[in-house]
Amino acid sequence: MTIIKTDATVEININTAAKLAKVNSAAFQTFAAETWYKLYRDWVPNDTGTLYESVRVSPYQIEHFAPYANAVYNRNRNYRKDKAPMASARWDQAAAPSQKPKLIMSLQKYIDAGRLGL
């Protein structure tokens, strides 16, 4: 067996700005926000359903627009557990340890499916 060692130069030209623009596209970022909401919504307090259902999702943003959303988000209370067993203040942060890996996996599947055209 003969081993041949060579000094080879490989040139790779990747338009990183174009690739990054696709990752930062409204479509991908909206998908990410929608997926994150679906993953953390079991932590959203759900008494009457208003807070749970009053949501707007857009690129980079999930807005709970019920008039009392901010107060509920920022104050720990004795939340009803019959409709939302994991209900918590700062629901997105409470869900993160168990749900963030699922979000990452969903985003990777989106990319692997070629939906970004990378």
C-alpha cells in the first residue's frame, strides 16, 4: 500500500450574505415563531381561553394581546391547572428547558427539507 501526501488547496465560494438572508427571511422567522408558540402554549395560563387564544405571530415576534397579558406574564400566581397543567408566569421561559430542543429540531427539519433553498 502506498500513501501519497499532497498539499492541496480547496477553494470554497459561499455567498454567506445570501444564505443568511434566507435564514432571516420573513417566511422562516414566521415558521420559527409559530412553531415556538405551539411548543410553549401549554404553559400559557388558560382560564377563559382569552389569553391563550389572543395571539399574533409575525416574523421574530409572538404577541399575546389580551389586555392583561403583561400582568399575567410578569406575576406568579396560583394558576388553574385543570386547563393548563403547566401554566406559569413567563411561560416561554418556563417551557424552554423541555421545548427548545424540539424547536431546534423543527427548524433543522425545515432547512433539511430544502424549504430555504440553501
